[in-house]
Amino acid sequence: MEVLLQQIINGLVLGSMYALVALGYTMVYGIIGLINFAHGEILMVGAMTSWTIISLMKDAMSGAPSWLVLLLAVIIASIVAATLNYVVEKLAYRPLRNSPKLAPLITAMGMSLLLQTLARIVWTPNPKPFPSLLPSEPIEFAGAVITVTQVLILGVTAISLAILMYLVNHTRLGRAMRATAENPRVAGLMGVRPDTVISATFIIGAVLAAIAGVMWAANYGTVQYTMGFMPGLKAFVAAVFGGIGNLGGAVVGGLLLGLIESIGSGYLGELTGDVLGSHYSDIFAFVVLILMLTIRPSGLLGERVADRA
């Protein structure tokens, strides 16, 4: 039971980060029908930016509290990621909005490679240790162990998701987003500005990805220019698993994918003496994707994106 509880905790932590990134995928797809494969690189930029800010602040503000340094790093990383995603949407995706679906998809893949290359130039290709700003002493819970960083990840994720759900369901911007997702031309006739709504969607998704990037770096203790590729790909799997275009589905898909991956790799490692568990943990995500596309292509909670006239 201790092993199972430990893997559940690890899975919830991992799945919560997947969920934040998957929300960016599902919001963009729900409104303009685009799979933004560069979204994982937004996570990477957020993590790398936070590493830079923390390094600078530790030199310039050596006496500042660790929580303040981390908070400022998250805020600045979110601003940088949001600005970058806004520019990407405006320059790379907006001109192709009425093009065949294959054109923006290929552009998104190209943008992913471009951002990786730029990050390699700016931050160099060497992995960098992410500073530990929170207490490292583990907390024992019913035989399992959880760190302060992981508790913070779960709390920040829950708060972020609650704020997003309120924004989408109970604000004027949220109503505009739902109207644009339903039919952008009709929404335009009703006074909604689709371009503004789409840009806002990219910005919100980038903020969530940046938060996930900082949490990812704090949890695993390292950053590098390729770190966003695999989490971004798995977050896409989570969005498809839950039902892409459905916000609740992205959250459910992310949490379930994290649990499946953690529990599967944990028990596989137990059976094989960790020969296979840690090395082949990624396989569970793609097995889930294949099974879901075969059995229920619309995802667990179905697809709520309406066909456009």
C-alpha cells in the first residue's frame, strides 16, 4: 500500500503539470481548431526565464526571502511566455487562419524547432541545475513521502485551474471565448472581436504553461532547451485523452495520464528491479493515446466543440 500511495502522489503531481499545459492545447483547439505543437516550448521558455531571473536575483538580492524570489521569477516568466506566445500567434498563425488545416500544423512544428534553436543559442545547450528555493526535507504521509515543492505544485495547480474555470464560465472574456469557439463570424456580428479573443487565449495558455514550466524545473531540479518537448507531447496526449476542446477533459486527462504513467512505471520498476520502470515510463502515455483513439476518438468526456457554419 505504501508503494501504491507513493505512486499516486507522484502521479497527481505529474498529472497536475500535464493538466496545466493541456489546457493551453485544448483552449486554442476549441477556438480556432489548431494543435499548437510549439506549446511545449513555451513551457521551456518559462522555465529557462525563471532560471535566469533566479540566478540574477540571488546575486543582486542575496538577502531576499526564497518565496519572494520564486514568486517574482514565476511572474516574470509568465510575462515573457505570454508575450512570446502572443507574437507567435500574430506572426505565424494569424496569417494562416483561413488556410488549409495542414499549413498551420506544419507551421506549429516549425515554430517548435525554431524556439528550441533560439533557446539553445540564448541559454547554450548544457543542462543547468535549477536552484532549490524551498525546504527539501520530505514530509511523511501514511508511509509515503511528499516534498514541500510537490505540495506547492498541487496547490498552485488547483488555484490556477479554479481561476481559469471562473474566467471562462463567469466573465465577459469567457463568454466571448465560448462565443468565438461556437462561431467566430456570428460572434463578430455580436460585438466580439475574434482576433482579440484568440490572442487572449494564447496569452492565458502561455501563462499556464510558464507556471507548469517553473514547477517542472523546481520538481526535477534541472532545465535545458529541449525540456519542453516531451511534456508538451504528453500534455497533448492528455488533452486528447480527456477530450480535446473540453476544459474539464484536459484536467481529467492530465491527472489520469500522470497516474497511469507513475503507477505503471513504478510497478514495472518493482517487477524488473527498475531496469524498465524509469527508462520506459514514456511508453504508457502513447499506449493510452493509441487505445483512446481506437476505442473512443472523442476522448473520455467527449468533444464539446461545435461544427462551424
